[in-house]
Amino acid sequence: MAFASALLEGEGIACFALDVNMSLLHGGIGALPQRMMVRADEYDRAVRVMRDNEIDLGQ
């Protein structure tokens, strides 16, 4: 999540991580995946940045 945030912010795309605390409470077993939010008008560009860096989008 930190790497994804750094990539997006490096490209000037504002982002906000969701579910980080809940995921940590469950021991990081993957039961509650973490999510990243970006503005709707920056979504396509954010997806491109993530795919270019081979980050799994969980889709």
C-alpha cells in the first residue's frame, strides 16, 4: 500500500488508503483487503500507473 501511494503521489495523483487499520487488526491474513481511493477524474491514469508497475489491482 505504501509503494502504491508513493507511485500515485509521485505522478501527482491524490490518493487515500481505506481499510488499513481493519486489515492490520486481523493479522494481515487477507480477510479484509485494503483499498485505495482516487478522484474519479484521475482513475484511468491511476490504473495505468499501477499496471505499468505491475501492481495487482484485484479486479
